[in-house]
Amino acid sequence: MQQDSRSYSRKFFNKINESINWKSRTIQFIVSFIVALALNHFIFRDALTEAQSTVLFILIFAIGLWVTEAIPPFAVGILIIGYLVFTMSSLEPENVKQYIQTWSDSVIWLFLGGFFIAEAMKKTVLDVALLKFSLPFFGSKSKNILLGLMLITAFLSMLMSNTATTAMMIASISPIIYKLGDKAPLTKALIIGIPTAAAIGGMGTVIGSAPNAIAVGALDGIGIRISFLEWMMFGIPVAIVLILFFWQALLQKYKIKTNRLSLDFLTNEQLKIENKDNEITKLQTRITIIIILTSLLFWLTSQWSGIPVAAVSGIPIVGLTMFRILDADDMRKLPWDTLMLVAGGLALGIAVQQQGLTDYFISFINLASLNYYVLLFVFAIISVVFSNFMSNTATTTIMVPLALSVTATLPNISDKILPLIIALTASCALLLPVSTPPNAIAFSTGKLEQSDFRFGGILIGLLGPIIVIFWLLVLQLFTL
């Protein structure tokens, strides 16, 4: 009888907690809506056009929902697209199609290709094979394993899409997560450290991140050429320093000690047959390796082959299904909600860019009157802030032309430095799952909360601009 009463009490209090949480989320949703409405209606009403005001409302509302987690992040993405289609269809019907087309954007296809590779690696146990090959080089100390995997991720993201890199590396550490459990400090550190290393590593080369290519293209348009090697001089030192800083920060935050991690699980036969219902042959495993390597090759050489990196995603999508390596059941396991989240972020970025909201807010700053070093820091912080809430590609697309127009009016300032700062600091935006594709992939594992990204987002968001500016000022003495 006593046991029954205890059981009833637990159920009763669980219902109360669920009710409180539900009410709390509802209140957060309403507060986010009211704040967005108030800011939009009372502060900016007379200064903006109706279309600008409409986009500003959903921008503030979406930020509030992402920060408070009143509804799931992917639901915010759906809300953004639905709102933009509904409201803008009467204001600018010619632009509505672009918001819907984000579902088939090149970034979405990159995500999908990465998801297919990650699922195939898991199913064929290639993730275990990758760990068996790489982990022994770092030893068995937990902190060294964390650093080693972060450095591998950063290196790969310099040569290929950081989206695909993150998907592959997250898949490869699944045996460690399986062994340690979802709540282990090293598990958390790895799932946060890998996407951060991928985003930061993308600074290292021109092809490592879209903002880099945008900056190089814009500078080339005014007759300033930056070679592949020259960019590596700008980006790689910054990336290495930031990764080392963040590695130390993760060790302190999650209290990861120097204890040794047993690698016996890499030879555990039970783990190797994780999904024994799937009869994967050696031939299929070899085909998977060929498909992955072929995809990597075309991703690496897309600059010379002219094949878009998104188109390369067709290789794993078609190949892995054609050879029956992935089937319909595997398709249902893919994190489709992440694609909804990213599509919403892309649509929001397009709307903000089209309506010129960034130009509007920057117009309040008298850039010409700012101290040289303050000017650099202002552009760096603006780049980080906007990249956190919209695509860093869109942010760079907007900010770089603005920077070039500013440098054209100011004497004694290199045309290179502001575009370089904008492109590099755009990769430091890591505050939210939607801030960068690697974050979204890590979030799709279901092992992180939105709040888990705030530590790295604030640290890298503040430290990144300082290191970028310092290093470029040093280089300016010799090259810029």
C-alpha cells in the first residue's frame, strides 16, 4: 500500500512539473511575441517601410524563441518561412518564392549528403575503423583525445565543407559516446568541441568557408588578389590559437582530468555488430569507402572541377541507396528536423538582406569619426552578432561591400583588412544551433540543449575578434 502511494505521489508531482513547464513555455512564447511587437511597433514604426517592419518583427520574435526555447528550434524555422510567405505575399509577391526555395538550398543538400555519409559510416562500422586508426596517435588520456579529434576536425574543415566534416566526425565518435554515455563530461566536450573546431578550422583556407570565398571575390573585384597560400597565412594561425584556447576552456568547464580512456571498446565484437539486423557485406563496406572518398575528392577539388559542392552530395545520396547500403528505415533515422531549422535560418537571412536592415542599423554609427582600432572592432563584433542569427554567408555578403565603401573614404587604411576581419570573425558565431551548420548537426544528435552552445558562443564570439584583429595588424606591418 505504501509503495502504491509513493508511486501515485511521483506521478502526481510529475504531472505538476509537466504543467509548470508547459505554462512556462507558453509564457515565454507570449513574452517573446510581445517584446518583438513592442520593439517593432513603438521604436521603429516610423523609420521603416512596411516590408522592413514585417521582417524586423519576425527577426526579433525568432531570436526570442531561440533564446528562450519556448518551442523547438526546428519549429521556429517552420514558423519563419510560414510567416514570411503569408505576410510578404501581399507586400513583395515576387520575393516569396525565395523563402520556399530555401528547402532546396545548396546548404540543405550539403547537410543531406553529410547525413547520408554519417549514417553509412555508422551502419558499416567505418566510424569504429576511423577511431581505431586515429586515436592511438593521441594516446589514451581523455584530454589528448579531445584535442586530437578537434585538430583532425579543423584540418578536414580547411579542405572540405565543415558541414560534411562535422557529420563525419560526430558519426566517428559514436563508439566513445556509446561507451561513456550521453551525460559523461567527455561526451559533452566532444559534441561541442567538434562543431566548434569545424567552424573555426574553416578560417584556414579560401575553400574552408563561404565567407572566405566571398571576401576574396569582393577584393578581386577591385583588383586585389589573395592567393590560396596567402589566405592560409591569415587564417591558420588564428584557427590554431582559438582551438587551443577552446580546448583548455572545455577541460576547465567539464572538469576533464588526465585519466586514461580505455580503448578496448574499439575491438569489442558486440559493438561492431551494433545493428545485427542489417547484413552488410564486405563488398558493401568497400563500396561505402569508395563513395565517401569520391565525395571527399570532389569536395576538395570543386574549386578546379567547377562542380558545385552541393551537387557532390548526390554521390552519397544516390550511391549509398543504389547499392542497398542505406534503406528506407535508415532514411527515417536522419535528422530531418535539422533541415527545417537551417531552411528557416536561410529564409530569415534572405529577408534581412533584401530589406536592408543591416544597412539601416549600421547607418546610426558614424564610422568616419571612430578611432581606427575601434572601427576594426566594431566591424568584427557586428559580423559576429549578425552571423549568430542569420547565415554567415549572408552576413559577409552584406558587410564586405559596406566595408569596402568605408575604406574607400578613409585614408591610411588597407582595403584588405576590413573584408578579412569580417570573413574570419563570421566563423566565430557559435551562440545558437542555427548560428552555423556544424552547430546544427551537433544539436541534431539530441544530446545537447540550446544552452550548451552559449559557453562556446560567448567565449569564441569575444575572443575570436580580438585574436583576428591582433594577428591581422601584425601581418599588416609586413604584407597587408
